[in-house]
Amino acid sequence: MPRSTLTASLLAVALAVSGPALAQKAGQHGGQPAVVAGHHDAELVIEPTRLVLYLTNHGKPLSAKDNTIKATVQDAGTKSEIKLTVEGDHLVGPLSTPLNKGAIVLLSGKTEDGHGVSARFTVR
């Protein structure tokens, strides 16, 4: 087998095997998941008019009450901060305009049990 054919074959196999590992699955609510503080997970749903944040603790919903989390949005050369407020079992923050593809959303703050929250999301 010629060297170039062998190299191409090995590359194709490597990509086929790694593809599923590279693809990030959507969270339970259709958003982007992230680990934010050890055993705490976050899922950020980016809607045209708002950000919605769901938090879990060991896979169980974490109360949104008494969380102090803000979102910093970097989009098209501008930076804005959005305070997230409680709405039912999740946190929400308003968006003045829909976010562009490639915009970055940074979360920071603390959960009600005192754990730090820090996560980065990119709009797809």
C-alpha cells in the first residue's frame, strides 16, 4: 500500500473515531452544558431575547433562589453585563438584541450553597 494511501486511511479512521467525542451534546433544555464548580453543572440556553441558565447539583436541579450570578456578553466588539434573576427553577437575563454567531457569554458568581460559578459559552 502506498504511503500516502496509508496516511489518508489512518487519518480517516482517526477522524471517524474522534468525531463523536468532539461534538458537544445539547443539555436537557437544548442549551450548552458546562461544569461550573466541581459537582455543579450549568446549561445555558441562548434565546433571541434572553439568556436562560439551569443549574444542577449531582444531576439534580439546584434551586435558583439566592444565587448571585451575572453574565458578561462580548459580541461584535461590545461588552455588556447582564444580571440574572430567578424565574421558577432557573435564572434569566434579558438580551436587547439577539447574539451573533461567535459571541461569548461568560458566567460568574456564586450558587446559594456558596460554590463559585465560572463558565464560558460561545454562540453557535
